[in-house]
Amino acid sequence: MPVTKYENQTVTGQIFRVEECWFVNCTLKNCVMYYSGGPFELESCRLENCQWKFQGPAQQTIALMSSIGLLPIQPTHLQPTKTPSTGQVH
């Protein structure tokens, strides 16, 4: 999968697949971050009011950790989701 590098940027209101991005010294504001459990790069970044959506192995890991008491019960925004069919995903 191709990886896009974002460096020294402030990004607002975007949708990203975390495994497809490399963030360096960035500020992400009001973004939606989809994560499926693969490798990722977040270096010296600031996240402000970002929403996380976990899928596949990442969602299964969160469910397991919640069920054995390592994480609190999953809030609604951490429930399995489908990737949006509209809008641009980076």
C-alpha cells in the first residue's frame, strides 16, 4: 500500500487510514482516523479532537482487552465501523 508523508502541516477535518500515512511534526484537528492494526508512523504529532475508528485486527484487540478488563467498556465511537463510502480518505 502506498504511504503519503505529511510533514510540518496542520490538517483539519480530513479522513485518514493511519497505515497509509506518515505524519511528522503535524497537528491533526477534527480528523477521523481509521486504524486496522498495521504499521504506522506518528512522529512528534499533536492530535486535537480527532475521532478514532478501529477495524479488523485493531478492533478485535480492543474488544479482547475490554472483555478481560484491560480497557473500559467500549464507547460507541470505538465500535466496529465501515469505511465511509463518501468523501476522500487519505
